[in-house]
Amino acid sequence: MLYIVRPDVEEGEYAQVVSKFEGSVQELGGVVTNVEEWGSRPFAYEIEHYDRGYYVLMQFTLDVAKLGELDERFKLDERVLRHQIVRLEDEELKAPKGEAEGARASA
């Protein structure tokens, strides 16, 4: 999952947002495997009158039936501008980062 937090959120509050959504995955019975905070980055176009956002990439495993509830939690949080959940294939999860990218390119 990749999500973007509004840039006008207090700097210390970013950590709270990240931990909130990690906790949401765990509450739903999932396991967070990796969280990468990419920091503030510019947008290609304005989103809700903002030209930047704080990007967070979170990898997790979760029962497919619970994804709707997780999606709803992101929609209800006003601090999140955009979010997208993407399913990774099993090969991409097991392979080291460089090999997974190579497998995707050859497919």
C-alpha cells in the first residue's frame, strides 16, 4: 500500500499517522512486514489544492476479506490525500528486491 499524507500535518503527527495504520492492519489480523517513509515529495498536479505530500509505503499481509475495512479506514482519515492497495504476487514477496523487479520486467 502506498498512501500520501497532507503536507500541512504537523511534523510529529506523521509518525502517529504511520503507527495508526500499522495498528489498523494488526487489528484486522494482518502483519506489517515493511514500512518505508519516503518523506515529502512534489506532485505532478495539485491534489485538493496541495502541490506536495508525505509518502509512505507499507507492505503487509492481510486476509482479502478484510481489505474493504482497511480501505474504509483510509478513506475516513482526513489527513490522507490518496491511497492505493496493490497485491504482490508470491514470487515478488519471496525474491530479493532487485530480483523481483527483474521478474516483473521479463513478464
